[in-house]
Amino acid sequence: MVAKSNPGVEVLPVYSFDPRFTTQKVDEYATQKCGVHRAKFTLEAVACLRENLQKLGSNLLVTTQKPEHFLG
């Protein structure tokens, strides 16, 4: 679905490094959901997103809070 342009409407891009993503276990063997490689990839992707938004005259607000606490 393509979003329609809506003049006068502002959007605040936000990315939450949800702490549950790095601490949650996925099985009984205590395998972490987010290992070193996934964490590195996520950090690089968020940095790239911020850079691209800044080139467009915007920015990216980054938080380490749970989304429901930060946005709620």
C-alpha cells in the first residue's frame, strides 16, 4: 500500500531498541534471540536509516525503552 501525501502532517520517525530483543531467550537451552551478529546488523541498519533520513531533511529518534512505555 502506498501512503498518500498529506501536506501539513508531520511524521516523527522512531526506532526502539526494545530491551526484550536482546535479553529474550528462544528455547530451553537459553539460546539468545539476538546474538552478536544480529545486534551488529541492527545497529548498522538503524545508523543507515538515520543517515538517509537526515539526507532528506528529517531525523530518527532512537530509544532503548520498550515501545509501549516510550510511545504510550
